[in-house]
Amino acid sequence: MEEIIDIATAFEICHSDTPEGDVIFHVTDQNSALLKKPGDMTVSETAGKAEVTIYAGDEKTQDRWRKTGGRIASWMKSHCPKSAAVDCGPANCRELLVGLFLGAYEFSKYKEAPKEVPGPLSVVMDKSEFDEVKIICNAQNMAREWAHEPASVINPWTLSDRAEFFAQVYGLNCTVLDDEQLQKMGAGAIVAVGQGSKTPSRMIILEYPGTKPGKPVVLVGKAITFDSGGLSLKTTTGMPDMKYDKSGAMAVFGILRAAAQLQLETPVTGVICAAENMPSDKAYRPDDILHSLSGKTIEIKSTDAEGRLVLADGLTYAQQNLDPRCIIDYATLTGACVVAFGHTRAGCMCTDDEMFNGLFASGEKTQERIWRLPSDEDYLERLKSSEADIKNSGGREGGACTAGMFLKSFINDGMPWAHMDIAGTAYNNDGSAYFVPGSTGFGVRLTIDWLKNL
């Protein structure tokens, strides 16, 4: 199963002390008659080598260096030189390297191999910094690769197998709870979501002990391996790309991988809430009343509001069993968040100002940006049920906020908690300067930066 861990980029990116290769890239932040807009290039030949100067633009953010790295990666893939090197010049080499690693990735394992591939690209920079960026970006690219896999490859059962292998590779403790165990312990919400599928639900707990004793930061990931909507069936246009509904959990895998390889001080535990939401004669129904692990009963208004159900039991499990320092959940939760923020920012509901401020700062630094969702108690009014403790949908109005407040109702008083609604940022079918169309692995770099600063 090594291939699920060793995610190759379109070309090798390596460290070097000197810029050597058939093509030498020079980065500049000075415009000219030929270098007018970011990404413009000039090419000259010196001693049989191509010298490519690329204009990074005058944008006053670190993201311009990532974009430049992504544009170099795109040029490498389209021109396929036998070897190349980057002279960073005035660039922030670290962020340019991030753009290179993320821009060099593409999900191509099921496509015919190309007739020609680029040779290696070397980057002249500090070796220890190169190694750290490589670890983080490889973890993010693994999260992207797993998110891309279709439901015919990743379902709750096969994801459990991957998790066990993953834990062996990175020295983590792994516990897998199957549907019978979950039912017996009272986790009726996550069980119900998966009962319409031939591959029932699983809850996977992965523990990185950290290098310094302490309470763990617990990361809870939504892993709906395919979301048909269940009996509240999605439309034909709404169902494609629902393989990405596991993106929150894939980000948790990426964070755990990077934390373990970087040997971060802080203990980190991941809780993966895996289910496949399918219609069948065994599927849960609108009007059903579910018994959650917390003891709360949930009236089902829509089986297509399933992510919050699996997370409710995951959040409860974390608080009952893991003694968390704090909790973050990651979920492609609502279309309402996409309407509000597009593909630019994730929505974040948070019970702790200091925690939110740290996450926000890390988001601005890494360009995995978030914006705070309101958590007024008024939103809970829309979730009141006449037949159960709470209902799972409050309708379209304020959908991102009511979904967040549903989750908040399962958080104990005083527990620092952040909810990341990454529905708009987890994947983007248009792509960007350093992301090909598809999964982005959003949350990996943000969270690792935040963990390093705890």
C-alpha cells in the first residue's frame, strides 16, 4: 500500500547548493517593457542553457511567491526540460517552494502515462527549510490525492484499512470502531447515515503522542465518502464531485502526517467520522428520530444534512474519551458557506477568541484563509423540534450558521472549539496559480502553522 503514501508530483523537486540545469529560472519583482504582468517571462540562451526570467508582480503579499512557484511548475509540465533550477532572487524561497510542490501535483493515476515528462527541478535555499516545506506539502498533496479517489476506491471500510497502514508508517496509535460497536455504544447518528450503504459507518481514531506530554488537540474530520443525499436525493447536477465530501477528514490525515514527521511538541488526535450516504430500503428517512452518542435526540428533516450528524457523534466521542485541550472539526458542510464566501475563505465558528485569533493569523500567513461565522443563539431557534431535542436542518436561511450552531450544541460548556466549513475551499474546479482543478487539501498548512505556535 506504499503507493497511497508516496504521492508523486509531475516532476522531482530537490534541494541544491548551486543553480544547475538545462533551464535556469530567475525570479524578479522588477517590471519592464517585456515583463508587465505577473507570470510574464523572457527567455534567453547563455552557454547552451536557457535562462528564463519570470516576473512575480508587485503584489504586497507572500502569496505572489507561491503563485510564481505554481507558474514555474506549470511551465515545467508543459515544456518538459531534462533538468532545471530556480534562482529565487528577491523571492521568499520558502513560499515559492510551497507553490512549486503544490503546483507540481496533479491527480493522474488513472490516465495514460505521458510520452514525455520533465526532469528534476532543483531549488537553491536553506536545506532544513526545504525539508520542512517538503514534509508539509507532501502531506497536503496526499490529502488531495485521497480526496480525489472515487467512492469505488475509498469507502468507510477501505478508508479504515488505509488508516491502519497510515498509522503503522507514521508511528500513530489507531483504533477503528465498526458500525456494531458504534451502535452498541449509542452513536446512533453516525450509524444511521451509513445504514443505507453496503459499506456501513466507521469511526477511526488516530493518535500522535507529541514530543511533550499534555492534552491532545483533537481534530474531527467529516468523511462522507460519497454523498448522494440519501433519500433526500441530490439532483443530477448536484451529485458530481460528491467524492470530495470526505475532504475534511483527508485534511486531518494530512495534518497528522505532517505533525508526526515534523515531530511537533503538541499531541494531536484525529477522529475520522466515515460514512457513505446512500438511498436503499435500509436508509434512514426524513422524520426519523435518531439517538446520538451525547444522549440528545435528533429529528431528521433532510437526509442530505448528514455531515453534521456524523460530526455530532465524533465531537461527543472526543469529549467523552480523549480529554481534549481543544477541538477543531473540518467539514465540507454547507452550500450556504460557498454562497457566502465563494472559494476564497472557509467559514469558522469558534467558542474561544484566542483560539480563533491564532487560527485566523495562520490562515492569513498561509493563504488558507478563514472568516468568523456568527454564533448568536437566535440561530438555534431554527433548529427547535417539537418531537426531539433538536432537528438536523433549519432551512436555507443562514444555513452555514445554523449548521455550525447544530454542532455547537454538542460541545460542552468551556470547551475551546472551532468549526471549519470548508465547502468552498476544499476543491475548486477552476484551479488557480498553484492548484490544478480539483482538491486543494485546504487546512493542512493552516493547522500545522497554528500547531507550531501553540
